[in-house]
Amino acid sequence: MLKLYYGPGACSFVPHVGLEAIKAATGEEFETQTVKLHKGEQHTPEYLALNPLGLVPVLVEDGKPLTQIVAICDYLDRRFPQAGLLPAEPWQRAQALSTFVWMNNTVHPTFTHIFRPAKFAGSEAAQGDVRSTAVTMFREHLERIQAMTGHAAPYLLGDKLSFIDAYAVVFLRWGGLGGIDPASLPAYKAYVERVAAHPAVAAAMARENINLDTYKPK
């Protein structure tokens, strides 16, 4: 049986949603293991044996771990194509992966600069500069995703939920944590509310005990 190690609200939400969609489409059951990132459980010897980088997610099958979100999602889609989590047609699939990889290697690391500025600068003043610059950049990324939602029908890749939709949910939630009011991105917010109503997304959110509203006005 597949087993997903995830951190509530982290990027591991993306394959978590995928596994729920696969279960609905195929009946394939899966197991989950919560990794409490705020308690440092990703740095325990047991977890580091699965992923020496100490990151989530990790997908385990037959005792073999697979790391890195894009690789995990690509594997899940290839193993369970009937769930339709990525396009089957080669060009459309490549375009979808282009967006997915941009989310993973550009949008995601930008938020890391907001959430963990101490990784990138020493002094408090420098960390403040890192964070404020990253907030500006992250908002620009969210605005680009908002522009994409103008073509959602009703999801970003058409009439089927994809991994990209799940990542878009993650980013709007993270934006709230970074002080970006989702109400200032109304089209994006409305799209995420539609996505959150999908049974696979709702199930993953319930298991992770998270909600969409993370913004707290100062």
C-alpha cells in the first residue's frame, strides 16, 4: 500500500489531494503519516532514513521511499492515469509540467524566503529585507496564478482537477500567512473556494485539519 508522509498545510498537500482523487477513481487505498514540522519530526533519525534532506513529502511503496513533489506526482499520475491528474496528450502534459515545475522551483522557494529568512541572511535587518522583498515577489507570483484562473474551466487544466490546482490552493493559504490578503486577489480566491469544494481536496483538508483562511490583518 502507498504511504504518504506529510506536514499539515505544507506542499505535501499536493500529492495528498492526488491520492484522494486516485482513491475515488480507482478504489486504491493509501496510508498517511503526519510529520509535525514545527516539532522537528522531519529531523528524526527515522525520518532522515526515508529522506536525508528532512523534507516532506515522502511517498513509500513496498518499503521504497520516493521524494520530491514533482517526481511523486508524476509517478502517481503514470501509475494511476485513470484519475486524470495530469494530461495524457504529450504536448498538453509538457505544458502542465512546465507550470507545475515553475510553481515548485520559483513560487515555492520565494515563500521559503518569507517564512525562513534566517536561512538567507544573518542580521535581523537583513532578514527583514529578505522577507519584505520576498513578499513583493510572492504577490507577483500569486497575481500570475490569478491571471491563469481566468481560463479555468472550472480547473486550471480544464474540467478535471489536477496537481496544479492543489498547489494553487497551497500558495493562496501561504500568502495569507505572509500577510497577503486573499480578498485582494478576488478571482484567485473565488477559484480556490471552488477547488476546495472538490471532494478530494475537501478530504485532504479535513485530514490535515486546515482551512483556507490563514490571513490575519495587522
